Amino acid sequence: MKGKQPYWMSRIMQHHIKPAASEAGIEIKGWHTLRHSYTTLLRQNNGDPKVVQGLLRHNSIKVTMDIYDEAMSDEKQMAHRKVLRLVTRKQDRTVMRTASGTGAPASS
């Protein structure tokens, strides 16, 4: 959307969409990020590409697939999971050290 958005669109975003997204753990900065987040979630959950194309009103399925089909490929998901495991393991060790009060990892 080009130019300044109507007042009612700003109110909908601020008072309805952003709080709902925040509660779901999704950061939405504006309409464009909402569109991309929505579409990525559709594709991650095996949304039919033709349905996604229709929802986004793309003229061509190629546009939809070029932009969104690789958003969370299997390879990207595996890489993402590996990083999350590394980070959460590191945080778990820090929490255990803090909980033990000794500075050394707590034994389980």
C-alpha cells in the first residue's frame, strides 16, 4: 500500500492485530510484515500454493512460489532447529548454574 494509510487501518493494526500477534509470539511491525508472516505460516502448514496465490491476489503462481516456497524449506527448518537447540542448551546450563548458586553446573 502506497502513501499514508487511512486512520481506521492504523487503529485496526494497533488495537487488534499487533496485540493478537504478540500473544501468539509473532512480531508484526506493519501491514507488509503481517502479509509475509501470514503467508509464511500458510506455507509452513502445507497451505495449497494455488489457495495462497488466490489469498494474496498474485497474478501468477510463479510469484507466490518464488517468494514464499523457500521461506521455510526442510533444510532451513533443520538449520533453525539446530541453532535453537544450541541456544536453549546454553541457556539451560546458565539457569542451572544460577540456581545452584555455585557458579558450577548443577548436577542432575
